[in-house]
Amino acid sequence: MIRHYLAQLYVALGILTRLPTGEAEEPVRGGNGPLGLVLAGGTIGLGAALAGWLCRWLAGPIAGALLGGLLIPAGLWWLTRARGLRALLAVAQAGREASGRMDEFFFRFAGLQALLLVKLLCVGLLIGSGAAPWLFIAWLVTGAVFADERNASVDPRQGQAADRSVHWGAAAVGGVLGGGLMGQFVGALLVVVVAWLAVPGARRWLAGHVELRGSAFAWLFAEATEAVILLLATLVVFARY
């Protein structure tokens, strides 16, 4: 069984990153296992959390927060071939092309900039406050979002979609462990549960407002989910002060 999960992780890392592992299939298609996507997301998040801890250890809380807030999101975009960033840009461009109105384009582009700024600020604040494990939790949830996207695209004639409780249960366990390291396991569990409940409705709303589908939509949803989780994590951390 362990070998089976390792094989899923190997393929999922090839799907989500530029690492030469597995086949670069679409994340919402193919036979990759949903649990493998959560494991891959957790692996990416663990690397980001360790990098954040290293920045804080080497440069101190303030300089480490500035350094990590700039370098870690950029490193994650590089690792994932900036597919989430390109999906956000595609949505902003579609606003101008669909309506022909510059105000619509600027509104969407301002939203894109705000989302990116929130992500950079939240990563820096979490690192500076010593709560880098939240990066691990954020990517666990992102991996679960990719797993949900795979389930949503399964053709009933080709197979049955996996139970959501499996990969979200794995995300919850990982979230509790990550939160426990910071003494915030209740907050971490609450964030994962809220994400689990909100994702189906958020997906329907987003699908009704953008024209992206398939892999591009999955990356758009994942990028937005990561930013929202980081924002919630920042609120949870600083609510204690």
C-alpha cells in the first residue's frame, strides 16, 4: 500500500510541478489518484514551510519576513511553471476581450494585483510570526482542490469519482498535525473544514463567471484557494495577539 501511495505521489508531483517525475497529464484528467494530489500538495507546502523557517532563522523575523514574502511565492510560481499566475492573467485579459470595456479590464486587473499582494503579504507575515507551517496547510488544501477538480471531470461511463472524504480527510489530518506544531490545531482544523464545505459552492460560482475550463480552471481555482487560506491563516495567527 505504501508503494502505491508513493507511486501516486510520484505521478502527482509530475502533474503539479516542473520536476521530472511521472507524466505531465492534466490534473483534472487521467488516472492519477486524488490522494496523490493531496500528498503532492503537502510535499510542496512542506518545502515552502521549511524555506520560510530557514529565511527567519538566517535573517531574523523582520528581514526574514521580507525575504520569504518575496522569494517563496516566486519560487512556488517557478516550481509550478506559473500556471496559476497565467490563469489569473487569462481571466483579466478575458474581461477586456469579452466586453470591450476598459473599465471591466482594469477592474479585473486590479483584482489580480490585490490577490497577488495579499498572497505576498500573508506569506511574509506568517514567516515573520513563526507560523510558516501554515504554508504546508495551505498547499494541502490546494492539493485537495485539485483532487476535487479531478472528481468533477470523471466521466461516469469511464469510472466512478472518488469519495471526497478520503482526500479531505487526509488534508484534515495533515492540517491538524501542522497546526499542532504551532499550538493552533483547532484553528487549522477549522480552516480545513471551512474549505471543505465552501469549495463546491465556490467552484460553481467561479465556473459561472469565467470561461476557463480544464487544467486552466483548476489552476485558477487553486491559486485563489491558496490566497484565501493564507489570508485566513494570517487572521487566525494574529487574532491571538
